[in-house]
Amino acid sequence: MYMAVHSRRLPAFAASYAARHRLLPALGQHTKLARRLQSTVGAGKTGHIEAKENESILFVDNLFPLKLSSLLLWRPWKAQHDVPEILKKFDKTSLGMFDPVSLVKRAIPDSLAVNITEVIPRTKEGGAYVKFTHPSGTSASEIQVKLSQALEQNPIKPWFSPFRGISAGLVLGRPWLEDLYRLPKSRLRVEFVSAKDSEQPDELSQESLYSVFRRYGWIADITSQPPDSKVLPKYAYVDFVLVKDAIMARNCLHGFVLQEEGSKAATKLRLSYEQRVKPHNIWKWISSHPRIVIPILAAFLATFTVIVFDPIREFFVKHHVQRSLEFTNSKLYKWLKRQTSDILSLGKKHGNDAGLHALFDHRKDLIDSIKSSLMESVDTFVVIRGPRGSGGKELVMDQVLEGRKDVLVLDCKPVVEARGEAGTIRKLAFQVGYRPVFSWANNLSSLVDLAIQSTTGVKAGFSENLEAQVVKILQTTASALKEVSLAGRKKDDQDANLSDDAYLEAHPERRAVVVIDNFLHKSEEKGIIYDKVSDWAAALVQSNFAHVIFLTTDTSYSKPLSKSLPDRVFHQVTLGDLSPQVAKQFVVSQLEANARSDEKTKEDEKDQSGSPLRADGQGRQDLQELDECIEALGGRLTDLQVLARRLKVGQSPKKAVSDIIEQSASEILRMFLLTGNKAAGEGTNKERKWSVEQAWYLIKEIAKNDSLRYNEVLLANTFASSTTSSATNPEAALEALANAELITVKSQHGRPAIIRAGKPVYQAAFSKLLEDKVVKARMDLALLTELSKVEAKNIDKAEQELTVLAGLPNAPAQASERINYLLGKLQASQRKIEGFDKEMGSLKNVLAEEA
């Protein structure tokens, strides 16, 4: 439409422009210039159009869809030939009126005395070059003006462009018909090249460029080459508002030669499409303000995570607690279990079940006490402490919480033993059912934080430390536990008007139960985990979201729990060893259940004596031996289970107990007496809080006396004056040995009073170690060596003080008593050292003689 309007003014514009800029060639001379053009397009050709005398060229646009060639991207080099061939087929159909050649014929009225000699389509530019001949008395510009007027009065609109008709423009330059894969753009790069090889071209001003290009459409901007640019040839950018206007200008003015007024040389315009680089103002602002953008981005990511991932994670935690997604809770599994229970039940677990049943009968009062606490609205913890192997977890899971649905078990052992922060987060998330978890992403975020901080000086905050991630997981778990506890609430309940907190306080039986197992396992390594778990558990019981049960073997559990819940009294349950009678019942019940299982699976094999265990006489003899061996073995549940397994494979009770004691003695020797620089039970080099001499002192004294007074041990030189730098605190040393289960500290009236062996079987193992002459001589030698060092230190202190007193002037009489005291102390220490040396000499003889 713009071309139709501007084409009317083309003769006047050409005349004025030629007058001002000495237009070369003039419009009247255009046919002479066109006579030198050669029509060569394609392979082995230059891509120019040849025009004869009285022949000119028009460019007609809007004949093809501009995006049509993009449909033939798989053959872009042939699209220039494919599209015309496709469109020629329209002539043979009812759609022939839409053929581009037909559109060109319709566009040129019969009143124009022109003869079309050739139509050259330009598919990717949506138009075509039209060569025509005209009478010598009529100029090409006059024909173009009349054609534009006719198209304005009678617009011709192709089928793909119902709102814009076709337009035509006179080609003033030397068009180049390249078949390169260059799609039209709204920006034109105008290069200024010399019309003759011997002349230097002039760079056109923006006013001149505007005068030349404005006729073809609205111009958005004209950008000249920077003055400091050394790029040749010189160039300028002309940005059109519409792509179709840039197409028309490029096809009409490419190769156009002109000369500005006052210029000595003519300039040829060489036009090409240029991709406009859009100004990235937003990105420029973001990159130039990192201190503002990075915290906002971190907040956005955190908000996105909360909105998207937190509901998903809470969903998985909730179903992990309810176990609704487990296959074992599905109806199909339960039906298969009912149908195949008689076939698959081979009685393999009957022995354990029977033995645990006997144990639970013995601890029925403890079970009832814990059950009653779960039915009361008491905002405190239930703490079950007992040595390793006392059956605390079996008691809670198989008896106290039997049949209860909403139970979450958090085992601290795999969490604490995990390697690295990523492993710790992954294990903790697995324990509570928190997923998805991207534990690896924190390492990547840390690197990004480090890079941003080193470049901008601002900490982005993308990464989170271990503490923050643990708190996030536990908070999500707490929200899920609240939903689980409120899942059974109905709108028609009598107390439906109560708030959630009031409802949970009124119905403690509806709350979920959280069992925290192995609490304070290796607490010295990752204490932050236990601190956060304790705070989280305190929040659960105070908010009435859940009941919390702690299972621990550590005697110092009250310290971290009191920090989290300082104003509450814990419901403490202590699990001890079984009495000899209950221990015997436990072992016998397992043996009888195992015998019944064997009879069920092997009905054709019958015992000749008819005894449920063995031969009649042998069975009674075993029971008598069992009575004798239980006293030595003790009532520790794990030791009794080992004894039962040994008896099942045919060992006699005496032989089985002897092997257990021998194995325990080897374990003590390896963990406490030959540990080197490693703490007992630790795989890494870590400074322990006790010494080998302290451990041997306890082993030796407990083997002789069964029990020791706590304060008596603290006053012993081995503890009070230890020469090991890490074992100078006697109470810390006893606590560490108790946590390592070498000893057990019994309390009276809230204070430690009695020290016993860590396990009942350890009492016999201590005696076993004393029977080994080599071990006893080696350990006694180490103990006496340390005692000698202690006395030598006492002598050094006395000598140093005597030296100071001897230096006093005139030997004052007031210092005589102190001198006599020091001399007596020095004499006593010397006598002890002499006695130690004699004992050490005999021990060295034993080591030299014994193998």
C-alpha cells in the first residue's frame, strides 16, 4: 500500500533527486544501463538479470507466502525451483486464478502498452522480477506510476493475504538473484562500494539514505558506521518497520549508483539482509546488579521449592508413616498370604517367637507401663535404655506398638555412619520417607556460591549447610505427622468444633508414634544431628503431634534431652539382664519350638527315644548342664540367642558357653587392650578418653571382686594420675568405657555408685583373660610402668620443692616440717618404685619364657 502511494511521486522524486545528487544513471538513461545486464541465474552463473533495449524490470511483491520456503527446509537449495513448479499446477485446476503468473497478468492493466517477456520468481522474498518491454516514447517510471495507481484503485489480494494486496516497484539498480539461504529481515545492511575500480566511494549521510529508502516504506532507524570502525567497505544500517518494505527496497536498490552533490566519485549501494540484534536491556540490568539479583533469585528458588516440592515430600512422608503405599499392606498381598500361609509357613521363626514370648511375659509390667503412657496426654518423652542386646526394639515394636498403624521409626545409626553431608542427608531422608531429595545438588550449589562470592563479593545463599537441611527435613516430617494424627477426624464427631491442637490433646490415642532408635550412637562424631533430632522430638510432644520413644544404650542420654525439654520429667524405662530362671526358659522355649518345627517339616523322621529335643537321657543331661551354664553366661538376650543357635546345631551347653566366653575374651582383648591409637569400636584414628592401663585395671579388679565402688576407682592412681594425655579426666574415662560396654555403672539415689562388667558374660571373660599368663604379664607390666611413672613424677615434684626450700637464706625453722614431709613422701615413692621394679622383673621373665 505504501509503494502504491509513493510510486505516484516517483518521477518528481527522481527529477528532484537527480538535480540534487546528479543521479547516475538518470531515469531516462536507465534502459542503457539495463542493456548491460546479463540474465544468469543458477549454477555456473553470476545471478544477474539481462535486460535488452526498451526493456525494464519491475519487482512485484506479495506473490508468495514469505514463510513458504521454510516448509522446504529439508531442500532449501531447491526451494527456489520447487515452489514455482508446484504453483504452475494451479493452471490445470480451478485454482489457476491464484497462480503467480496469473496474478502478474491481472496486475498489469491492458491500458499499459507493455509486453511481459519474462517472470523470475523470488520465492523466499515472496515476489517476482517481471521483465517487460515498452515503447521508446514512454519511460519505465511512467509505466510504474500508472501501474501503482491501477493497483491502488483495483487491489489484487492473493489467497494467503486477504488484507494486503500486491504492489510493484521499479528496479533502479542491478539486482542479484542469489540462491543462498538468506531469509528476509527488516534490517538492511547498506554497503558503499565504488562504481569504478579507480575511484574511492563516499559514505552517504543519513539524510541521503533517508531520501533514497523512504519511498519504500516507514523507516524505524538509520544507524551509521561508528567513526572509529576500520571495517571496509563502509556501511550503514537501515531498519524498516515492516519486512515487506525492506524486501522491496533491497530488490529495487541493490546495485543502484548515485553521486551526492559536491562529491567527486559515484557510489554503488550493495544491500543485504541483516539480523537485528535486539537490545537485551533486562539481561544487561540483571548482569550489572548482581548484589540485588542474586538474593532475589535465591529467594525465588526457595519459594519455588516450597511451593512445588514440599507438598510432594510431605505426601511421601505421610504415606511412609501410614505405610499405605507398601505392597505388604495391599489387599492382594493379604489375600495371597491367607491363601498360601499353610504352604509357605515352615516354622522357621517359631523358635524366635517362642523365646521372645517368654521374654515379654517376664517384662509384661514394663510393656503395660509404656502402653499406658501412650494413652495419656503427657508432654514428655518415653526413654528406654538398656545395654546392646537387651531386646528394647523388639519390646517396643512387637509388643507395645503391635497392631498400631501410624508408626515412624528413625534409626540414627545409618544416618550418623553415612559419609559426608550428602550421604547424611540421603540416609535421613530415607528414614522418614522424605522424597524427592537432591543431596548431590548441595555440592553443586556450594561451588556456585563460591564462584559468585569470589567474583561479586556477595554470598548467593544457594547452598545450605547440614544443619539447615536436617531442620528442613524434620520440619516437613512434623507437618506430615500432624496430618497423619488428624486423618481419623470426622466432621460429625462430638468434638468437631475443637481446634486441631485441642483435638490432639483430648485424643492422645490418635497421635502417631515416633520411635528414635540408636539414639546417641557415636554422638561425639555428629552431635549436631542428635541436637536437631532432640529439638524436633520436643516440638512434636509439646505440639501434641506425636508420641516419641527413644531407644538408647548411652547412659548420658539425659543431657541432650534435658536441653530440648528442660521442664519435663522423662518416662524412663531401664532394661536389665534376665534372671537365670527366665533366661533358661527363653533358651528352652526356643529349642522346643525348633524341635516342633523339625517334626512338622519331617514327619516321616521320628526320634527313637520320643524326646521332643534329643534322646531322653541326653535331653535331661543337657538341661542339667544348661542350669550350670546359665549362671556363667548371664541373662543378656543376644548372648542367650547365640547359645540357643549353638545348641540347635548340636553343641552341648558347656561347649557352647565356653566358646562364647572365649569369643568375648578375644573381643575384649582386641577392642580394649590391643587397640593402639584407635578408640574401641571406631574405624578411624581418633583419640580415646581412656587408656589401656585403665581398662586393664577395671578388668583385673572386677574379675576378683565382681563389683567396684565408683569413687574407689576414681581415687586409684591409674585414673587419678593417668600419664595418657587424653585420659586425665577419670569420670570421662569411666563414662567412655561404659558407652563402649566394657563396664556398667549402677546408680543409687541419682549418683553413680557401683561398677560391674558391661555384660554378664564379660565377668567370665575377665577371669579368662587373667588365666592367660602372657596377657596378664603384658598388661600388668604396662600398668606397673605407668604407676612407676606416676611415682617418679611425685619424686620430681618433691625434689623441686626441696631445692626451692634449700635456697632459702639461713634455713628457717618454720620450713623443717615441710622438708620432713617431702622427704618422707620421696622415700615412700622410692620404695614403691623399687617394689614395682621387682614385680616388673618377674613379669618380664614370664614374657620371656611363655609362648
